[in-house]
Amino acid sequence: MSTTDRVPEHVPNDLPDHPATATDDRAALRRIQFGWYVNDWANAAFSATVLTVFLGPYLTSVAKNAADAAGDVHPLGLSIRAGSFFPYTVSFSVLLSVAAMLLTGTVADRTGRHKELMCGFAYVGAVATMGMFLLDGDRYLLGGALLIVANIAYAVSVALSYAYLPGLAAPDERDAVSSKGWAYGYAGGGLLLIANLALFEGHDALGLSSGTAVRICLASAGLWWALFTIVPLLRLPSRAGVAPERAAAVPDQPAAGSLRELARTLRGMRRYPLTLLYLGAFLCYNDGIQTVVSQASLYGSEELGMDQTSLVAAVLLVQIVAIGGALLLGRIARRYGAKRTVLGSLVGWVVTLALGYLMPAHQPAWFFALAAMIGLVLGGSQALSRSLFSHLIPAGREAEYFSVYKVSDRGTSWMGPLVFGLAYQLTGSYRSAIISLLVFFVIGFAVLLKVPVRRAIEAVGNPVPERL
């Protein structure tokens, strides 16, 4: 039986014996899965085009236009290097997203309005991203404000989308479904990057300046995000975590008590120390992953001397390789288990960062090789981490727990950009900044190695997959 044909075993939803009804239910599940995949396809444009490629170098150049003779800018009266403005802004935005994710996840679980909140935040982020077309001259503060709004909206929307995973696949099939979702995301982000690369390369022929071309590329990510969010808006059920035909049986509650419920959730997580131990491991290594993704283009442009065309081509290569990487690591997990596969991917990340530190400047071939290595481990490590965590959540608390998970994903990823920015601030070298991220992968590997995943799943009362 294929992934799309199997009904989640943990959901109290026994299929009727009548073959026609069973076929209808399987078809409905496939439609919902497709809507969930397309949600990754939609929001990956923001991650790839905005965070990973264009905004870092462009916002840094805008900040440099506003810098004083010493090369500093002064947001809110603070003096910081123009080259550190982008990583500091990313760090600040994800700190603000912590409260937003936790509170919204609690509201979603109480009211059953997961889809409405997820898509609502997606459209807020899309509008803010389209507003980046106005970013020119020395408007670095406008760019920072739009980045903060868009990044918070992106974090909340993605956290709510993760809550759907436990209701989309049986425990033994969840790695494959999660990996397929990541593959859709990289395919969507890569397709838009191809179009943006063509636009940027042809900007002279179109009578556009390079800055205008970049601003169009940034705005296109918001338009893409808004357009394809229509699909999950139409196909996903309002409530996440349960089969759609059972959603009506789950009572909704008023949103007014969400703060109290959030406090109870955070206190209640202490009853599951093994889940918290896994979150601690994920907090460390994924902080490194997120920082590499968000700062790679800045490292490539400022330290390795890559031009904008090479940066876009390299990130496009990451997107393409990551599709195969996510599916490949998903297959490896079927044989060796998700935990061991993730541990292997972390070794790959350490090797990749070490090679990035030693890489010669002005050598596009080496830079493309580094991009291919990142793509190979990127999708699989994140997809399998997501599916592994889905087994560690008590039933009915999906959005709340995945909001805490996304705090480890986005909310605590302020540490990596902060370390990266401080290393550059102190040394003036992006090589020192990139190698400083090794500590996140080493600590994350050591902590994950100690997590007894089978006991952690049994502790929350979920069925244990055959392979872990």
C-alpha cells in the first residue's frame, strides 16, 4: 500500500467495509495531502528567494548606502556595522516570532481554526514580501521592518502547517510524507529561482537596473506565496491533526483562555522529559542549519567574491539537489530509521562547513560544489526531524507542540545569526563567522545521540514505528 493510500492508524477513524466508501476516503486523503504539499511549494519561495538569495546581499548594500564614514548604521540609536545589519535583523525577527508562534498554536488547537490562521499569516507575510519592491536607496530601516513582519508571519504559518502531519499519514509512513512535502518545497522554490535568475540575467535587455531587478525578484516571492496558498486554503480541513471526517467530533473552545492553556502546555511538557531532550538536540543543530541557509548568500558575496548570478545559480542548485536529497534520506530512513539518518546528516553538515571555511575565493566551481553538498543534507535532515518529532506529541496538542518545535526551528535560531554577526563584528572575517557555527552541529549530534526515541514515543502514548 502506498503512502497516499494509507489512512493514519493513530486517528480514530476506521474505514467502512464498503469498498466504494473506502476508495472515496482514500481519494479525500490524497487531496488533503496534495494541499499540504502545495503549502510547502508556496512558502518555500520566501525562504529561497528572499532569505537565502536576494535580501541578504541587497539589504546589506542598502545599509552600506546609509552608513557613516566609519561604515556603521544607527538603528534605534545603536551603532552597528552595516555588514551585520541583516543577521542582526533576522535574529531580532525570530525572537519576536516566539510569542506569536506559541500563542497562535494554542489558539488554533482551542478553536480548531488551524487553516484560517495558517493562511491568514501566510497572506500577511506575502503582502510584506511584495512590499520589498519599495526597498531602494538607503531605506534599510524599511527593509528591516518588512523582513521582521514577513519572517514572523512565515514562522507562524509554517508552524501551523506542521500540525497537520500527524493526521496525514500512519506512523510508519510519516517520514515519506514529510520528505515529499520538503521535496515539493524545494521544487517550488527552485522553479521561481529559475525565473528570477532569467530576469536578473536579462535585466539590461529589459531596461532594468540590477537593483530594480532584485526588487522585482523579492516581490515575486510574495506574489508566488499568495497565489499558491489558495490551494491549501481550498483543500485542507480547518482542524489539523485529525482526519477531516472526524474534525466535527472534536469540540472547539473559545480563544479567550489561550494564554492559560499555553501556560498549562508549557508546564505539562515537563511530564515528557524525553520530548524536551529531543527538542534540545533539535534546537542546537537546526540553529546551525537555519543560520547557514540565511547567511550563505552573504558569505558567498562578501567573503568568496561571488556575483549575484553565481549566488542565484548556487542556491538554485541547492534547491534541485535538495529535492533528491530529501527523497533519498527518506528512503534511507525506511531501512536504518530516522534517528540514525539524521545523525548521519549532521556529520555531513560538519564536513560541509569545514570545506566552506577552507574554500578559495573567486572560484565558482568550488562554490557550486559546496552548494550541492548543502542540498544533499539540507532537505532530508529537516524533513526527518519534523516527522520524528510528530511521534513525540500527545494526541490533540499538535499545533501547540509544533509551535514549541518551531521555536526551536525559528525562534531560537536567533543564536546562530547572533554568533555569526558577533564573529564578524569582532574579526571582520566571514570565514571566522561561518566556522563558528560548527558548535551547533557538534552539540546537537551529542544530545540527539542520547535520546531514546522508542521510550520517548511510548511515554506520550503513541504507536511506535517499526523503524526508528
